[in-house]
Amino acid sequence: MEISALFIGLILSLGLCELNSALALNKSDNDLKQGAGFTEDRTVAGFSTEASSVKCKLQGTALQPAFSMDGDYVIGGVFSIHNYMHTVKHNYTTMPEPLKCAGSIDSREVRFSRAMIFAIEEINNSTKLLPGIKLGYQIHDSCASVSLAVHVAFQLSNGLDPVFYTGDNCSQSGMVMAIVAESGSTPSISISRIIGSFNIPQVSHFATCACLSDKQQFPTFFRTIPSDQFQADALAKLVKHFGWTWIGAVHSDSDYGNNGMASFLNAAQKLGICIEYSVSFYRTHPRNRIQRVADVIRRSTAMVVVAFTASGDMGILLEELSQEPSPPRQWIGSEAWVTDPNMLRFSFCTGAIGFGIQRSVIPGLREFLLDLPPSKVAASPLLTEFWEDAFNCRLGKSAATDESVCDGSEDIRTLQSPYTDTSQLRITNMVYKAVYAIAHAIHNAVCQDANSTTQCDKINRIESKQVLTQLKKVNFSQNGYDVSFDANGDPVATYELVNWQKSESGGVDLVTVGYYDESLPVGQEFRINKNLTWMEGGTQVPVSVCSNSCPPGTRKVLQKGKPICCYDCIPCPEGEISNTTDSPDCFPCPKEFWPNAERDTCFPKPVEFLSFDEVLGIILAAFSVGGACLAIITAAVFFRHRTSPIVRANNSELSFLLLFSLTLCFLCSLTFIGAPSEWSCMLRHTAFGITFVLCISCVLGKTIVVLMAFKATLPGSNVMKWFGPPQQRMTVVSFTFIQVLICTIWLVVSPPFPMKNLTVYKERIILECALGSAIGFWAVLGYIGLLAAFCLVLAVLARKLPDNFNEAKLITFSMLIFCAVWITFIPAYVSSPGKFTVAVEIFAILASSFGLILCIFAPKCFIILFKPEKNTKKHLMNKNES
């Protein structure tokens, strides 16, 4: 590839020579000598020009340099001093007119070119760098035109000798060793593609396109300004740092703008930043195209606009925006325009922030720039034009009748211009460092340090390829600024964060408010050390989002058909939380936790059980204790009147045992209240089962006694001897033992245990006793139910026995109540949630216990206490009249 490119360059050069020779046949020798030209003296693709001594002079195509000086080694320079190139119309019948620049002079570019001259003169006066070697320069104006930049590149590549050499020892004096170029990325790309074929190094001071880091395409390109890749990343991080997620993007329709914006958009996308619009334009586009871009900015909802544009392009856009009032916008600028002093005249952009190359101090530069005596100005057409534009006058005979003539009273020291403004030396220092980098490369190629002295060889000439090799290795410090290049020809990326702030005089100043260093660890690149001024001079960071941040407790749901920054905030579902802003998802709390009302924190679920502290627990406990006291009082009454007929007639032994069992039934309900524990869970069900069986066994015994007593009154009956007190005791013990056996098996096989029930309620934990074995629980209840049913049947059979006081009737009522309670208990128990399950069970225990004691013992106590006249054997033995 390289050989092909070189061969094409050789053919092009030779072709130009032949064409020029043909055109020069009718020219006189005097014309030939006076014509501006450029020569070709190169070693191409391994072919040495020494054999043929090919050297040609091209007339009519060479451009006059803006500034030039001969030297042992010449450094080329290309700057966009003018903004436009004069349009040339070709009729293809006559020789085209020479290329000319048009438009106003960019005084900052003049400063850049003069800074290059200053650096070269400073090197020439140095005794340490290139001692005894004189550097020359050829500085051209590209007019910000690619075609003119290409023309200049060919001219610099073809050498600078104005005459033919036929001898073998032709001089290579003035041969370009390297080129400092260009201020724009697009012309820099064009120049690099041409001079790269000839191994001529190019060091740019202002071309920042990331594409130029590709060494496959641009092997001889270097730069002292960081690549746009670093600036794009820094701008994206800056936007993210201030929380802007909804922005607009504007860029130049050039290599600089297109590549820079592409890098920025890629970095912004990775950081979750959304772009409402991205529009491009160029300074040469029709005005209606610029107006459309301005209208897009005016109509947009994004408050922040990132502009990756060249200074000339941005000036045209801001001029258009200034024509009609537009909503305030926070401008984020790339280095090319945000640090340009010419842009500060647009006061409506106050608050703009962006990255700039670090300010620097170049000793002696200001004095050199201001050293423009009339003789020096008059000797340079470019300086003459600059002088006339700066002071609005005309020098000498060029003045028209209606124009003022420069009279010599003009003082450049009083001139307010970017040319004289050395307070913000940023890109100027890049030019300064570029010249010194080339000088150090030449020094390393031709000089040797020996015995603390430096010897430079002026006899043996070097080629640009040797300078290219040494340029890759340079590493030095000049005025405290380090200069070196990485493998891609890029320097270390460091920036200043600059802010447009209102000055006390009412103008706009460029203020450094922080720094950015790409080499620092992630998250530490930024350092903001001053307060920033925002759009319209505000002190609060403007907000630029498509949707407000979703607070904790909600999650983002993207709006259909819109970028990811446009979303709705949906509350987290029940049982889930989000504890970060802009959470994309909600996540469930752990099993034993539940969200708070805001659903941004998980709190432990409240543990719920029937406690002695709540009203329901207190009421049930009171009834439980009251029932036990009632049973004890009844037992005391019976004991006090134990010799009375009514007590003796109702089997006092079974009555006292029944009252004891009822007392236990009332008290066992207390074991259901309070926090369940391993022992309380086992005790509550077994105690309830055994005490109730004991109770029902006693009632069953009393029912059998009643039946047997009436059977015994029949002639010839001896039934009572088969169901006397021993048999009654044995019956109670037997029935109770069976329940004890059931409970024992239950406790051994699968006992009840405390459990946290998380399924009944989502927001709280029910602390309850698990049955362990449901079979065991229902076996206990079933056995109680079986005895109760048997007792009810016997009581029904004995209810019409002819006694004035028939206890079977009371037992029937008590058993009906008992059975009704426990039949309704089953569905209530199954359907009651949480602690109410326990309350239902306690209620059933208390209701059935109160039913027994009231139905069986209340009538007897009433007779004993209030109707003693009926407490006689005669009254009890009388037949019931009914």
C-alpha cells in the first residue's frame, strides 16, 4: 500500500512537471525566474533521484507563503488564517486563476502562526537545542479550505528549491522536515493522507478528530492537543455528573464535528443519557439550513445543548439564534469554540461550560506579538491586511478616497483583539509545543551529546523519515509542560473546565472552575474548585430530564416508542420495595419482612398472637378465671350442704369430680393465651382434651346413675349393684385413660409446635401452634364428641322419668349446648384467620364449660340457697305433676 501511494505521488509530481514545462515553453527565462514554484527531490519507493537528478520547477501553481525564512532545516506550517477561499470559475480554455483567500482574518490564527515563528526564533537562539543549526519555516494560509490545504501539502512535499540542479551534489537546503498543521480536522486529514506517503511527519495543534489516531491510515500524524475521544468521554461524564439525561446535540458537518459527536453519543449512551435531537450544519450551508437548526433548538424540550462544533460554525449558529429570542439553554461546548474569545460576545450563552486546553504562560511571547513596527507590517501582505482590519484604515497607496489612511499613530498595545490577548494561551501553547517537539526530534537525529557538550552534524543531511522515527520517542518538558506521544501519536489528555461568567464590567469572562485528568482513576477525573454560573446567570444547576427521577418505592416503566430516559414511575407491588432512585425493578422483601408505607424499606413483620395485653385476651382470660371461680364457689356450696337431700340425691362424688374437671376446663383456656412455646403448644391441646373427657365422663356417669336409679325401683331389679360407686369411678377412669392414651400417642408421634404462619396475612406473622399431626387433633376432638353424643342419647332417654327433680333433663340441656358449641366450632375454627383461630377455640371451651356448670349446677344451687323448702327428700321423691 505504501509503495503504491508513493508511486502515485511520484507520477503526480512528474505529471505536474511535464504540464508546467509545456505551459512554460513560450515564457521567457526572466518569467521563469520570477515565477513562484516548488521543486521535487525525493527518494520514492526505493528509487533514488540522485541517479537522474530529477528536479523541476512548477510555475503558476505555487502559493506564496504567508511567512517564510530560510534555514538548515525548514518546518512547514499551515493555519486557517482566513475563513473562506475565493470561488474560482473554470472555463477550461484558459489557465485557472491562482487560489485566493476571502473573508475576514482570524486574528487568533494569526497569533498561532506568529507563535510558531516565535518558537523557531527561540530555538535558533538556544545553545542547548540544535546549537549551530538554523531552523527555517514556510507558513501558509489554508483559508479553512480542503482544496487549498491539499495544494499546500503538495507544495511542501515537493521541496522548496526554486531552481534546477543538474549536478550530482545538489543541495537539500530548505527541505521540509515536518509540518505543523492544521487548525481543523478535515484539512488535517487531507494533508496527512498526502504527506504520509512521503514519511513527512505532521504535528497538529488543534486537529482533535479521534479518527486521526488510526496509525493505519495516518502513520505520520501526531498532535499536541488531546483526541476528541477523550473530550467526548469527558463531556459525557460532565453531563452525567450534573444529572442531565435529556439533551440536544449540535455538531459541525465536518470530520471534526461528525466524528466528535459520534464518540460523544456513544459515550452518552453507555451512561444512560438520551438525545432528543442531533442536528448538523456547516458554515457554507444555505441560511435556511442554519435556520432549521436554530428552530430545532428553540422548539426542543431539552434544556441542555451539547455543541461539538468548530468556532466558525458556532459563530454563525449563535448569530442566527440571536435574531429571535429563544428559551434559555444551558450550552455545553467543545474545546474548539467554548474557549474562543471571539465567542464571548454572545452574552445570551452566559453560563456555558466546556473543556479547554489548560492555560499556559509562554515567557516573551506577548512582547514578540506586540513587536510589529511599520516596516515589518508593510513587508508582509498578511500583516498588512491584519493591520488594516484591526485599525480600520489603509496603508499607503491602497487607500481609497473614502477610506482613512493609517498615519502611524496606531498602537497595537491598545488593540483589544484575540491576537493581543495572551491571558488565555491554550491552543497557542499547543503550537509552541508542536514546534519544540519537531525541534527535539531533529536534535536527536543530528546531534550527539559528548563531554557535556552538544555536537550537531550539519554536513550529513537527514531525511524526514528520520525525524518521524525520533518524533515517536520525544519526551521533554518545556516551560513546565510535558511533551510526549503515545503509540497513536496522542498526548496525555488533561483539560480545564471553563465557565462563561458575567464580569463586573458587564461583559463575559472565561473562568477556569475545575480540571479533568483522564489518567486519574475512574471517578476521580473531575475536580471542581469554584462555583459555576449557569444559564441566565443562575446559581442553581438547571434540570434537563425527559421524566423526573422515580423516587424510592417506585420503578421505571418505559414509555412506548420513546427513549429510555422517558418513563413513568409505577409504585412497587404489594410486598416489594425499591430503595434507590430510578430503580428499574422492585424486589420482594425477605419472608419475615414487609415494606413500609412508602415501600422503600423492609421492616420486620409484626408478630401477632393472642396476648394478655390486648382487649380480646383480657376478656377471655377474665371469663376463664371467672368460670374457674364459679366452679370453685359451686363446689364450696355443695360441700357446705353436702348432707342435704339434693346434694346426696345427685351422687355427690361425681358432682365434686365434675366441678373439679370444669375448673380445669376453665383454666386450660389460659394456656391458649400468650406467645406459643414448645411446652405451651403441647400442654394446651392435651390439657383441653383430657379435662374435657374427664368432664364428659363425669356427666356420662351421672346420666347412667340416673337411669340405673330408676331401673332399680322396679320390682326384682338389682341393677344398682352392677353400677355402684366403684363401677362409676372405673367408668370415669376408663374413659379418661383412653383420651390420655390418644394424647400420649399424639405427643410421641408428632406433637404440636410453635410456628410462624406467613400465609394467612402478607403483612404480618401469625405466631401459632401447629397441630403437628392433624389426625391426633381430630382424634382428640372426635373422642370428646363421641362421649358427648353418647351422653346426650342417654340423657334424652332419661329426661321423662317421673321425678320431681330429674337431673337427666338438666344433663340433656347441657349436652345440647355442648354439642351445639362444638359443632359450630369446627367451621369457625377452620375459617378464622390468625389469632382469631385461638380465640374461637377458647370461646368454645368457655361456652361449653359455662353450659355444663349452669345447666347442671345452677338449679341445684338455686334450691339450696333460695328454696330450702324444696331441699327435702319428700319433695324430691314426689312424682312430677306434669
